Amino acid sequence: METKKNMLLTVWKQAGYLSGKYVKAFEEKFAEYCNAKYAVGVCNGTQAIHLALRALGVGEGDEVIIPNFTMIATAFALHRCNARFC
């Protein structure tokens, strides 16, 4: 059995954190944990917010209120959906 360090090095060298069997295994286990049919791994929080907004149907012409003190990723994800924000 691989040690945790060896597992991390293997994933890192194969760029397995981007896609591949490790990501697929994580998605399957996470979906099971959440009692969901599917789960999708993304590479950062901006993509996660963008996908969540799309799943909610946020799009062109929609206006979303965001906090005035927030990470730029919040506004950027809305911009990618062609939604207005204030």
C-alpha cells in the first residue's frame, strides 16, 4: 500500500489533480457522501461558483446582489454568466 506521501507525489507527477482516475474516484465518493447521483470536481472556487450559478439558471438579464466586501471571484463568476450584479 502506498503511503500518503507517495500517493500525493504520484498524483502530482501525473497531473492527476486535474483529471483522471483520482478525480473520478473523488467525484464518485463525494457524490455518495452527499447522497447525490453525480458530483463534479473543479479546479478553483471561481469555477465552482460559476457552475452553481448556471445550475440555478442565473444568466443574461438576471441581477444578483452580492456583498460589497467579497472576493472578486464572486463578481467574475456572475460576469461569466452574463448576469448583472450590484
